[in-house]
Amino acid sequence: MPRYEYRCRTCGETFELSRPMARSADPADCPAGHDDTVKLLSTVAVGGTKSAPAPQGGGGGGGCCGGGCCG
């Protein structure tokens, strides 16, 4: 189940809730009981030790025009 981050406008507390995506916009009470909260925009960091191989020249898609930049 996804976790969403919220901030209480009354006390400034930031907290997380696990809830289904369909309920992500539902109102959320802060742990102190205040109901004036806002859902924060969360970013996802993906890490790893390997990177994708660089594309080889000579055709193929990519770039801003489907094959190269349109300088």
C-alpha cells in the first residue's frame, strides 16, 4: 500500500499515512488531532549500482525529433 506524506497547517507536523491510491486525496487528521492538513508532493528516488548502457550510434529513436536534435 502506498505511503503519502501530509503536513498539518495548524501545528506544522509532517506525517505519513498508508492508504489506497483511491483515498490519497481524502482528508487526513494529524497525529495531534488537527484536521487542517495538506498532502505533500513526494519524490521517488531510484538507486542502484548499475546504469543502462549508452545507446550506440547509427539510427534508432531518441532525441527531440525521433532520431537526433533539430539544431
